[in-house]
Amino acid sequence: MDGGTQPLETQLVEELGPDIRQQLDGLEAKGWILAREAADGMMVVDLTGPAWQAVRSRRDVGR
């Protein structure tokens, strides 16, 4: 997401496995991701403000 990509749900499933669908639904319901319907399925458009803050403040990145 930080690189400006907007992955489709199908792309995430291919890369991360079928369990990602349930995780994406949970993240959207909790307000962590913004998603919209695209011609090829659900597209993750962006992270919400609190999600970006949480990701950027992680101390274990790069370990």
C-alpha cells in the first residue's frame, strides 16, 4: 500500500492464501482498510488513518 498499489482481493488470495478473505472482511469491518468493488472483485484502496499510524510506528519493521 505504501508503494501506491491497490491490490485486488483475488491477487491477495493468490499470494497469501484463501484465509485472507476472512481477514480482509474483519479489517474492513473494524475500520482498518478502505475497500471498494471493482470489475474484478473487491479492491483494497487504502489503509485508514489509524491503520497507517499503527504500521508506521511498528518497531519490528526491518528486523
